[in-house]
Amino acid sequence: MSDLLWQPSPTRVKNANVTQFRNWVNEKHDLKLGSFHALYDWSVAHKEDFWPAIIDYVGLKAERWGDRVLVDGDKMPGAQFFPDARLNFAENLLVRDDDTDALVFWGEDKVKSRISWCDLNIAVSKFSQALRAEGIVKGDRICGYMPNMIETVIAMLATTAIGATWSSASPDFGVQGVVDRFGQIEPKIMITVDGYHYNGKSHDIREKVRDVIDRIDSIQKVVIVNYAFDGTNTTGIRGGVAYDDFIAPFDARKIAFEQVEFNHPLYVMFSSGTTGKPKCIVHGTGGTLLKQVSEHVLHCDVIPGDRVFYFTTCGWMMWNWLMGGLAAGATLLLYDGSPFYPSGNILFDYADAEGMTLFGTSAKYIDALAKADLKPRETHDLSTVRAMTSTGSPLAPESFDYVYRDIRHDIHLASISGGTDILGCFVLACPVLPVKRGIIQTRALGLAVDVFDDAGKPIRNEKGELVCTAPFPSMPVGFWNDPDGSRYKDAYFNRFENIWCHGDYVELDDDGGMVIYGRSDATLNPGGVRIGTAEIYRQVEKLPEIQESIVIGQEWDNDVRVVLFIVLREKYQLDELLMDRIRKQIRNNCTPRHVPAKIIAVADIPRTKSGKITELAVRDVVHGRPVKNQEALANPTALELFANLPELRG
């Protein structure tokens, strides 16, 4: 099979937002940038021209942007973008006020709703007035313990409209996981639901809400949305009030958008927390807006009227990323629940029913579709879906093949990667470049992304550390309760002085395409040779017998040996014949160093709430070390499967 899987047509290239932007930049700055690669080089070399160009081209609003674009641009951390700006995030997302759809919501097959731009403005107006009536002011924290639904978006927009700070978690989080997150930032108001739907069942969370409120003294009021059960019951919930009652006293009026500093805290995000209490990562208003608008408009080619979907919960940064689509004038398609209930077709049903244009999901979801042998191309139209994005873990080459063979042959498939740390991507889509099998298309405009070897020297076509060598607007403002910035600096800037080191083990080719081999802290080191875990997953999960796998390095005999755990598909068992096939598959397609010393079948693999497998947690269990924050896991009991295994004693 050819490595070239998709090539944009000349018409698509000509009409793409990024082409129009390049032409606009050429005219404005008297340049002759002849390609996307030339635009990228300019955006990095001239960031003090690039970011204002985004503002002007998209028409972002502010009371003022100020004359200074970048102060202390040679410092990381320490650089400041637009230090004199005053703007409002919600004002830049509520860009329309008409009767077309702003938000559409499906809660599995049980709930469907929608809200127009006009009604969204009204709802945000009422909710923001209600917050102000409760004494909420600029800088206060509001948290959402919510599904990915319309009321969540309303609450976030109302919060940011008045200059308060938003943070969220999904309702499947346990009490300790919520307290570990929200308890650190001391919110005054929490919005939540009575329950949620998953896999056809309704789950009541009111008892969990009561426990959370009892353990976070700062929460004064709990706004409860009636979602999963009949009638909103606030009994026993301190400060509990029904959502409808909370906003009822207020009439629609023009929203008073509080103008805030560029770095004013917009969101508090959380690290996965599997190695301790989650870090509270504070993201600024202006940086988040600029980064996400650049990605939606230029990299994902979103235009007004598009219908943008991402399969995400409110506990994953992709929810915050999705919100940025409003600034491009797009309709957001929200979904909450299992993507496989009542069948694996529901998201494709959604795509056809609502004219989805961008289908965002995870690599694990695409792999699961392939393993289930689903062929949406044969059962659905999908003619409106121009692009499909994938993140959360590296997208295997075979998953690229699956999308083009069994979902749609004429689609812009983009593996993208970044993180909660920057509320965006380091590498992502480009609508004017070809898609090559297994390769992320490009580096993000405006970000000086590079790959360093262990000595801190740039390398190409070799594996190394993903770094960013110059500041960018969506770097965190800092960590919560980190007054001297030491924890923030330790997280990203200790490996290479004045360089952001992201912690991904990657390879950058001469065309600017990238392959990600896994997290640097999860790489394997048998005999001192670094091996990316994704290299092994790509080979193992090709085998039809294997549903999923996780690999770690076990300290053994003064070295490290590779241990592979596999989840078998139904009707298969792990025997010597299958183990030989696994070893041969890895040896023939990787190296003898990649071949696991031990192969063990398990019933489940632990993963975070956002679906990422947790190699570090498994490694700790195997070595008898405690996993400090199991509340961060979606299925913490799976860790027990890896403890005290006799196979690993010899």
C-alpha cells in the first residue's frame, strides 16, 4: 500500500483558510510566501507579526490589544504576550446571534436537544446575571461536574463572560478525584447534574455530589441540571438549587463582558494525577483564544456554518479545545455517553443526521472500530465529513488504512498531538498538505517545534525529545499554589535550559512530518537502548487475536526487561504458538531489542478518564510501589491484575 493516502484537490487548496491567510499575510507584509512550509517558517521567525495577523484576519475582539506584542521573548518561562491587552473570552466565542444552531446535543439514544445562537446568547446572559447576583466577581472559580451537554457550555461562557475562572470534570469521576481537583482551587459555585447515561444505563450521582460538597467548604451554591431522572431533587445538597430556578429571576439583556488581562486565568486544567495529586495548570484568556482559533481556522479549516464534533468528556482538554470552534462561527455537536451504545454506529448516525463536517475522536476509538470490523462506508453516507482528527495516543499506520478503506476514502485524516499543558497542539492537521500513512502532517503554526537528542542538539529523521525552542501564547500562566514558579519550571524547563521539553519521544522528518513513539517517561531501556512503547503496540495490535496491549520495562538483573501484557479477544487464549507469533511480529518489524522477555494475558488494562492507558501506574504496581492517586483512573480495579504476578518473579 502506498504511503500517500490523501491529496487535497487544487480547488480545496486554493479555498482553504490557510491559503487565504497566507495570501493575506503576503499582501499585508509585502512578502512572497509560496507554500505552507514557508508560512510556517515565517510564523516562527516573526511571531510578533504572526499572532497579530491571527487577530486581524479572524477579527478577534478586545477593548484593546495594545502596542506591545511580546515582552521578554527570550525567556521561557517569563515571556509575556500582549501585556497591555484587555479582552473577554466569551465575547469572542459568542460571534453570532441568529436562529441557526449553535449547539446540538445527543445523550446516547435517550436525549436530543439543540439551541440557536440567539437562545445561547440569552441563556448566557441569564446565567451570568445569576452568577453576579451570587456575588461572583472576576477571579472567582466556578466548577462543572458535568456531562458534555448544552448547559455545560452555557455555564462556561457565563463564567468567562464575567471574568471568573472555569474548571470541569466529568460525572464518572469518583468523589476523591473531584475533591483532589476542585478542592485545590476553592470554587464558590458548582454546576452539576442529577445523573448521566452510559451504555444504556442511568447513573445517579447525587450522593457523590453530597459527599463532594461536604468536603469542599468553599462551595456556596450547587446548581443542579435535571438530566437523567424525573424532577430535580436537591434534598440534602448544601446550597442546592435547580438550574431553572437559578436563572428564573433574570430577563434577557445585553451581556456585560468583563474585559480582563491577556494572562487572566480562564481555565484551570488538571494533570492526569496518576503519580500523585493532580497538578492544577492555569491557562490564560488571550493565549487560549489565539491558539485554539489558529488551530480551528488555519489547521482544521473550520468556516462559519461548519458542524464540528469531538468525542470527549468534560474531564479531557479536548472539551476545552472544542469550545474554540464557536469563535470560528461553527456549530458544536456535543455527545455524552458510550460511543458504542446501542451499537458502534451511533456517532456515524450523528454525523449523517447533523451534517457533521469535522469528526474528532481518539486513536483508541478508531482502533476499536477496526477490531469490531465495522464498515461505516457501507452503512452511512458521511458525505459532509471533510476531516477526521485523532488524538489521545499515537494513531497507528493500520488505523490510517482502516479510515481510508472502511470510513471514507476522500477525507482529510489528521493525527494531532499536544496536551493539557498547552490547551492545543504541537503537531496537527494541514488541509493543504498530503496525508501519509502513520505520519502527523505538520508542526503548529507559530510554535518553534523541534526534536533534540540527549545532548540538546536538533536532529532529523532520528528519535528524540519533542521540544519548543521559543515562547508561544498558550503556555500556562503557571500552576495553582506555586508562588515561586518552581513546580512549573520543573515540569517543562529542567531538561534543557530555556527550552520547553514536552516529554514525548518522537521523530521529525525533512518535510516537517512527525511520528510519536510514546511518552518519554514510559520509554523502555533494555540494555540502555531507548524504545518507544508505540512501536511495540503498532505491531502487537495488528494480530487479530489481540484486543489491546500495554508494555512496561521491569527492573531485572541489573537491567531492564520488556514485559508485554495483552488483552485477548473473545475465544482466544495465550499459548506458546501465539507467543511465538507475537515475538516474530515484533522482531521482524522492529528489532530484537523490542521483543518482550515476558508476555502475559490480562483481563483489562487501566486507563485514565480520557482513555489513555497508564504505563507508569502499571510499572509501579509491578515493582510493588503504590499508585498514589487511583481516583484518576476510569477503572482502578484493573491495577490488581498486575500485582504480585508469579510470571514476573523469574
